Amino acid sequence: MKKDNKTLNWDSTGENPALKKLDILIGDWEISGSHPLISNPITGKINFSWFNGESFLIMSTDFNHSGPPNSTAIIGSDDSAEKLSMLYFDERGVSRIYDVVFNNNVLKMERNYPGFSQRFKGIVNDNQNTIEGAWELCKDDINWKKDLEITYTRIK
């Protein structure tokens, strides 16, 4: 049996309608925040950009100080399930999958996993230049605790 050495060359330039509402995130943002286990203020940058036309949304973080790990995430959709998901990977080698919802200028990301669940809620202000949010963590499957308070400010 001869193996076919053809390379898949898929180039979609169409937009994904399920992701269109995330268009207001596109661009570069400054990060400022605090974490209960980190004494220094948390600073850095986050970028949201389209990939493969507007098929997927890429989210990349670059923190200036020790603390949260730098990461890359890809947000896409399942049109049959009518939901958004985010595949997350960071510099520690940690990978996770989050459910994503964006409605009425509120961005939510959530991962439910026994013994280590996480959720984020961020509110985009009216001029769409600031996102105020917080990550929460649940280690006992019952009680949620604030983990990381964070603000994104759009870089003009």
C-alpha cells in the first residue's frame, strides 16, 4: 500500500458567526491585577486576534512579573451544540478546556473539574476600552474563592 504524501491545505477566510460577538475584544490590552498569593501588582499584556480569517479567536497573555503563567488560548465554536469553547495552554505545560459565554458585555469562562474548578467573569465597560473581572477557584466542589482580580485596558 502506497502512502499518499499530500498535505492538507485548508484555508478558510470566512468568519465564524458564533464568534462575531467577540469582535469587541480584538486588539492589545494592558493587564493590571492582584492575586492573594502574589505580593507585587500583576502587570502585562493580552492580545486578542483572529486566526484563519475569523474562524477562531486567539488569546495570548504576556505577564511582566512572576505570577500567572504566560498562555495562549484558542476560542472556537461547536455549531451543533451552539456553544463556545476555549482550549488553553500555558508555559508550565498546563492545558485546559473552558466553556465561554459572551452576552450583554459580560465575558464568562468556566471549567468544572472535580477538585479544581475555575471561572472568570469580566464586564466590558460601555466605551469598550476596559474589562473589569475576576477569576475564582473551587477546590472542594462547593466553595468558590476569589483567585485573581484583573483589569484589561485597551491600548490605543
